[in-house]
Amino acid sequence: MKILAEEMSKGDLERSEVVFDGPMVKGVVDVGRRLLAVDADLHADLERMLLENGSRQDEVTRRKIVEVVEQWIK
């Protein structure tokens, strides 16, 4: 699991430690802190990781990764 705190290019994302298992990657967003948690079997694991790292429940949302990636990739 990984928390992304900055926008990255598509190439940077492809070279990152994030494991893409097929066409979909689960993602959870902290909209207040502009963080993206990715790379887990369950959304719940990503959500817990964000909450354990200071995110507030009311600002954490599960999203379809396509929407998330389009917002984060330059």
C-alpha cells in the first residue's frame, strides 16, 4: 500500500512501486489533505491506512481509480 501526496506523470506512476493488477486499481482519497492511497486488495485497508496517518473520516472517500488517476496524473 502506498500514499501518494503529489501529482505525478503517467510515466512516474508506471515506474512507481504501485502494483497494477489488471485494468483496475483500488484507490481511496483524502480530499482535505489531497492524498491518494493505492495498491491494496481492499478499499478498507487503504481507508484505514489514511485514517491511521491523520486523515479525517469525513474527508476520506472511496473512488473509482479511473476518476482518481485522471485527477492525479498530469
